[in-house]
Amino acid sequence: MKTEGQVRQQLKQVLFRHLQKELRELFRKTPESCKHNRPFQSTEDPNLMVQICGLRWDSDRILLGCDSRLDCLVQAQKCTLWVPIRDKETVKKEFHDLMESGDKGRIAARYPDAAALLWVLEGDVMPEVSEVEIEVDQQP
């Protein structure tokens, strides 16, 4: 049987890994993670919604698509105008707010392993959430 201290340490590690993953995803250069991309409804097919770059136009003033479904991943990775959709501090604050809210239903929907550890700790609000810090290199 694990002690309460061991469970708390495991919870801290799980939270660290989840926050680290969210921050890595934030700085992955994809069309979906760029602040400048906007949804655009096709005039030819009203059911087709694609992402277009809000900053880039071609020489004929035609919007340029920037959508993973259009095979634009390489384009996004090479784009000098790419900016993450949210900043690191916002992601960290949202993560900490969710964990500190104690809403096990919302936590379980996104992080079932963390919710299970919270259940084991039986309703304790996690004071160590504020200690979960991580740094990632921002690469604009």
C-alpha cells in the first residue's frame, strides 16, 4: 500500500507531465496552433471549412490556405510569421486554475490519471499544484 506522501509525489509528477505536454503542443508549429489562422468557409462547398492565414496573401490577393488537411504542415513549420495561439503563461494559468478548482469531472475528462490520484487523496485540494512549474524554449 502506498503512503499519502507517495501518492502526492506521483500526482505532482503526473501534473508535471501533463503541463509539459500541453506546453510542447503549444509551441509545435502547426497550422492549428498559429494565432493568425482563421476558419474560412468554402464558397464551392458550404460544408467545407478550412484554415487560412490571416496575414498572407499571394500576388493576386488570393487567401492562402494553411490547414493540416490541405497538407500545409511543412508550410507552417517554415513560416516566419507563425505565432502560438496562446502564450505560455496563459496555458499554465488555465492548467493551474482547473486543478485548483477541484472539479473532478472536468479534471477526469482531460486527465483521468490525475483524477484517479485525486480520488485516492479523497477530496484534498492540491496545494502542490502551484509548485508544478516547467520551462520550455519559446521558438517564435
